[in-house]
Amino acid sequence: MIDVTDADFEAQVIGSELPVLVEFTADWCPPCRQMGPVLKALAAEEAGRLKVVQLNVDQNPETTNAYKVLSMPTFMVFRDGEPVKSMVGARPKRRLLEELADVV
């Protein structure tokens, strides 16, 4: 899983050939930490089909504000440089996969 910043968001996410799942996260957010192992497993299982990245909202306010992210964790799927799906809150891997099925 890759950490992205305001500086490389465009290159890592907007310019990606694969769909990208972005987790907007924060160090102080327990549900965000809970999602860590789920996202690592998802990144490994979906390698080649889906890119999984994290963006720390406290350290990267430009991107956070640009996409109007207010709650953590927020998950956004980007395809061809555009956000195509948004989900808020921690969830089990099985449910996350179900919700991603239509965009991956």
C-alpha cells in the first residue's frame, strides 16, 4: 500500500492507468487504523487490477479539501482521473469488495 501526498496525488492517483482506491485517513482515527490490515490484504489480492493508496488528511489539506472529505476514513475510487465512488466508515473486507465490484 502506498502513501500519497498533495505533491504526488496527481501522478499516483489521477494519472494511474489502474482504478485507484484512496483511503483518506488520520493517525488519530481508530477506525482508520482498523482498516490498515484490510487494505493491505486488498492491495495484495487485487494487485494488477486495483491500486490501493492512503492519504493522511492532516498532512495533506489541499487534496482533502479539494474532494470535500469531512469524515475519516473516507474511501474514494478514482478511474481515469475522476472520482467514481465514495464510501465513509470502516467496513469488513468482504463488504468492501462487494462495494468495489462495480468499479473495478
